[in-house]
Amino acid sequence: MADYSLKVDFFNTFILRFEDKNELFVEESRIKGGFNEPFVSNGPKAHLVDENYAENRRENALIFSGIYNSRTDVNRTNVFNAAEKITRAIDPQNGSIQKLHAEDTNLNIFQEDKVSYALIDKDAIFTAEGGNLTASGAQVIGQIVPYLGKYGISKNPESFAFKGNRKYFADKNRGAILRLSRDGITEISQAGMRDYFKDNLKIADKIVGSYDDSCDQYSISLQGNNLAGGYNTLTFDEMSKGWPSFYSYKPNFGFSMNKDYYTLNNNDVWKHYSNTAYNNFYGVPYSSTITFLANDNPSLVKNFLAINYEGDANWKMKSATTDLSMQAFRIYGNNDNTDVAGASLAGDILPKFIKKENKYYAQLMNKNPGTGEGQVIGVQISGITGFFNTVEMTNGSDLEIELFNVSHTITKSS
């Protein structure tokens, strides 16, 4: 007999297709092919219909197959014996199961609105005093125990990543980024970024999570057309217990292997920290940008006259805006006291960073000094006025650069 392929085209019937394109139809003898279902004997059959035959999708239940043992060549992964207890359902009020993660002898179950764990190959036995003991048995999925807290993974299983006993994921429905470890669930988005995630998670279409083993950080990328720039990628660091930086790369997927960090973009694999050029992701150069607030003596209205920084050369101020300003005060210029090509705009004054005693200084001038806003009478420098000053600095160098101290020269407003 020639070689043939086996394909299932519809319920209860198999079709054998031969090389000569002939087909042989073989009908299942039991209704549904189920265990102990009514048996259809040999002989003529005019018509047979099962009105209840339909697909049943249980989004809150687990099912497991037979065993697989490579050493004894036993493979029963395609066996689902309905005569055995091979299903386990959890509370449907917490939504569908989105993610499963095996850890030691437990199985972490992530629903839309709840996170639980199930015992594997053992079950819980409760004593008369209410104590909890575990015992081995034939039960594959044992007692299911929920973690404290009304948190889940929403419908974003792609946000999940883990390192050791720490699991990270996003709960879009509650605007939170969470860590699951031995002490339970912790909302790590509260470390200075609670408002940011509450505002941006709800408008994100995709949330890509991965763990950067090289820097020991959890990376999460919020992506969507409603986000500024189309995406925001940032990291959480366990050492500093905070969110140290935003990044310019937009991953489709990320993973770590042998302490190296990789991300996928447009079906290409990118190995991070391997290229000599800094600020370069997927072959595209970017600029480093830092935004900070100058708010010394917050109850005093001040004139910000000058700014200075300590660090490497070529840092430029992109903008400076106070709370009392009607518009941004843009600053342009190079550290070598020359104008930036094409940077001049009507009405803008271009102060320059001047290096003196390993520090860089620049005067802050009002963008529209003719209006009198923010000017100090009798002083050549106009300055800008406000309770606090929001400054954005940028550097487009492809080398390793530093910026470790920024300060202002201020006077009390008259």
C-alpha cells in the first residue's frame, strides 16, 4: 500500500488520502468517540444525528492528558480519558485563565482578576484543628489556593516575566504592575509610578514584559496608538526598588539566556549591550533625554537666572518651563559656544553652556523679554520666574556619557 496521510475533516469521520488522490472514509463506531457512548453496530445506517454535539470552551477550567516518559517511550499526551478525573475548574467570577506557570511542585494560575496556585501531584488534607497538611496521591492538580489581593493579569499574559522566585505581570484593569514572590503579591507600580501606570495602562493595546538578566531588571513596554510616541518602555530595578529609566526600544518579545538579554523587533533578534555605539537600538540612533524639576524652597517665587551641570560635554537644554510661564523657554546652543545649525527661531535667545572649572554654565533668558514677563530690573540676565522649573536636557552622543549634578542660580522674585 502506498504512503498515505491522515486528516480529520469533520466529526466522527476520518479520511485516508492516498498518493493516487483516492480517498477512503472511515466512520467512528461510537457516538462522539466518547468513552462508553452508544455503539453503532455494523450494517446499513440511513441517518444518525447527535443534536448535542458541539464544542464546549471552558475558560476557567484545566484539563490534563496522560503521562509522557521519554525513558520508557510512553507517550500519552494525546490521551484524554473521560473516565478519569482529568479536569479542575476554578471560580468563573474571576474571569478566564490567561497564564499558567509551573514552579517547583506548584502551578501558578493567572486569571483576569485573580492569581492562585495549585498543588501538583499532591493534595491538601485538613486536620480537625483546621491545619493544612499535604499528602502525595494520584491527584495531578490538587488543592487550588488563591493569593491574597484582588489582582489578576487581565487579558495581557504577554506582560508576564520571571526571575527565580519572582514573577512580574501587569493588571490593566486595575492600572497596576505587580510582583509575585514568596511574600505574596506586591504592587511595584506604587514606587513613584502609580499615577503614570493608572493613566497609561488603560490606553495601551499591548503590554510586553520581559526580564533583563544582564541588568537584573524587569522590562515592560506599553504599546498603542493612544500613547505618546506610540509606546513607552521602562524598567523596574529590585536594588533601587524603583523605575530608573525609560528606553527607546520597542520590543515585540524579550527574553534572557546565559545572562544576555535579547528582544525581537520586526522578526529580527537583537542582542542588547553588544554593540559599541550607545543609544542605538535595532540599528537606529537615539538621544538620551532627562527631565527633572528644580524646586528648592517651593513656597517662594523665584527668578531662575542660570543653570549649571557636572558631567560630560555636549549636553544641551531642550526646554525650561516654570509653573508661571505661559510657554516653554527653549534653550539652544553647544558647549563650544557655537550655535546649533538650524536651531534659531524668531524671538529665541540662544545662551551657551560655558565650561569653567569642570562645570558647564548657561544663562536662562526669557523667550519673549519684550513682554516684561520674568525680567529682573537692573540685571542683564532676564531669567524666568516661577515656584519651580521643569528642565529637559538631551545628548545625542553614541558614547557612554554622564550627567550627575544639575543646579540653578536663583534670586527671590521682586
